Amino acid sequence: MAGVSVCVTGAGGYIASWLVKLLLSRGYTVHGTVRDLSDMKTGHLKRLQNAAENLRLFKADLLDYDMMAAAIAGCQGVFHLQMLAPAVTGTTNVLKAASAAKVQRVVVVSSIVAVEINPKGWPEGKVRDENCWSDTEFCRKIKSWYPVAKVIAEEAALEYGRQTGLDVVTLNPGLVFGPQLQPMVNASSQFLIYLLKVRSLHGIFDPSTDTGGPDRVRDKLWHIVDVRDVADALLLIYESPEASGRHICAPHVISVRDLLNLLKSKYPDYTCLTKGPADQMRNKLWHIDDVCDVADALLLLYEVQASGRHICAPHFISAYELLPLLKNMYPDYPCIAE
């Protein structure tokens, strides 16, 4: 929309990148916040159509109110996609900056996990809708902290809107799949990769077809949605004056078993663990994480008042897959040269 400026937090992310692409195609001026302005993290955004004229990128930390205020200044709307960590503090800073800038509407991305997990008092057999909230006590009991963070942040955002009059609406997408614009593999794509490597699927283990991943996966139903549909939904609820409250965006359901079979039928020649150089390296799977995400996780655990131990290792890679990645990133480094 020509002449309208909006801010997208976490602009370099999976969903956010597609939203930025959509907004630029519709004539919006976009202020995108990122933690790292390097071309490795933002080059895909700078190459989008209309980006040269209508995209401004801001290095901003959600915990720094002044940084967020500078990015949101002059905007008529805000899309807050960088929600998990820090969950509440970061969201509150975004909402306060949006109030100060007198934006017309804030669209906050939550998740279907804030809706569907063992909701208290919900009648058995009744379809779960936007009035349904996941039971945080149950999630804490089973040490499932991601839904806890999503519920706390979404509730805080909606309550802030009620108390201040700021127009806040939320979107609750299911597991988001689809093509990537950003160069780094996102969490849901990691899940697909994991399935291609899976050693055993609960109850349907077949040694002739299972490919050798590290752990077993429970065969449960997943609510899924295409990333491009999520971007469309975000823009739709921003542009629709009648939109209010929560909006579930999870149009499809598939079991892990069916998803695994679909992946194997589409990619029959996929080699889950490629053969590496003829050396003595053990080709094991490594659990890895980004140092910035570790810092975020520490703050998240503090904010949700978590207890006990908490694993922070969302990604995994084999030694033979890590080696060519390092060689590609550091071609002149002698220790890993051919």
C-alpha cells in the first residue's frame, strides 16, 4: 500500500522474510529489525523486488526499548514475529514503542501450541477454536516450555491492548512448512530433515525404509500451514478493520507417518548421511546451537519461572555434513583444506 510504513520484527526469519516480500510487492515501506545486519543474514531481503526503495533494516535488540522505538517510529502498523525469546520483555518493549508511535494496529504471531494443549475446562469433543487456551500448568508439569512461552507472551500482548487501547491482534499458525528465502535452515525445515533421518517411528518401525536418524519420533497429528499462506493471513488481518483478538491459521492436518511417507515418495534418492573423505573421522551426529539462541533460552527460562534441567540443542548435523559446510564457509582455512 503506497505511502504506508510498517515494521516487521525479526525480519530475516522464515515467516518474516515471506511477509517482507509480500509487503514490498504491495507497495508498503517496510522497517525490518534484525539482530545482525551482515549480508549473510540480510542479503536475501536486500535482493527482494522493491527492497532498494522501500526496505529499511535496523539492527535492534528486543530488550532495548530505544532501538525498537527507533525502528517503529513513523510506522502505521507493526508485525511482531520475533516472539519466543525473550518472550514477555521483548513483546512489551515492542508494544510500548508501538503505542508511543501511535500505530494503527499491531499483529503478533503466536502459535497453535498456545491453543491446543490440554485446555482446561474445554468440553471433550468440542472443536477447539480461538477461545481455547493451552493449559500452562500441564505444560510446566511435562516440561514443555515452548507452549508456556507462547501462551504467556500472547496473553500479555492481548492484555496490553485491552489496558491501553492499542489495537492488538494475534495469529496462531500451525507447523509452518514451505520454501525458504533465508539462507539458514529454520526449525520446521529441520523437522523435515530429521524425519528423513529418523531411525524409528513409534509403532511403525521398518528397517527396510527407515534411514538411520538418531531417535524415535512419536506418530502424532500435526496442524500444518504453508509459509506463504501465513504471510497472506498476517497481511489480511492487518488490513481488515473488523479483525480482532486471536486467529487460528492451521488449515491442514497430517500424521507424522503420512508426512514421512510423503517425503520419502518425493525424495526417494535422498541420502541421509553422505559419505565423507577417506579419513578416520567418526561420522556421528552432533547437537548444535547458536550462542545468541542460548542467551535467549536463558532469559526465557527465567521469564517462565522454569524448574529443573533444560536441553538447549535444537539442531543436529553429521560430521560429514559439517565438514563441507565449513569448507564452503572458510575455503582458505588450511586445517580443513583438501
